[in-house]
Amino acid sequence: MVPIPDKTAAVTTQAFEQHVLTEFGCCAEMLTNAEFQGVFVAMLYKTNIDHQMTNDAANLKHAANLKEMAEQKKRSTDICNTKP
């Protein structure tokens, strides 16, 4: 997780490129809601990331669950990588 000052497309795109793509590489697919448009979507197409957009509550809940799983994995990784 990376703190960002706002959720504008430009700021989100910059954070995604600098902190996600550079650390983990490209993902195959991105599920977003309607607020992710413009610069962010252009970056997804530029990097050949398949983009699915939804306002469907079930898909948003699934995305929230995936986010929680990623956060838990990161926390457990951080704990494992902490040097005594």
C-alpha cells in the first residue's frame, strides 16, 4: 500500500507505475470501477493490461476481498522479512 494525496487518475497512475509495476511487474488483468478513467486506463492499454470496468456490487465485493488478501499477504511477508 502506498499513500497518495488524492485519487485522481494522474496521481493513481503515477503511484501504480512507480510502486506496483516496478516492484511486481505487469498483471494480466485489472478490475476497476467507473472512477478510473483517462490517464489510468491509457496506462493500462499501454502496458497491455486487460481492463475490466464494473459497477456491479458482486464484482466490487470480490475486488475488496482480493485487496484484503493482498494486504494480509503483505503484512505476513513484512513480518517474515523483519530482521531481529
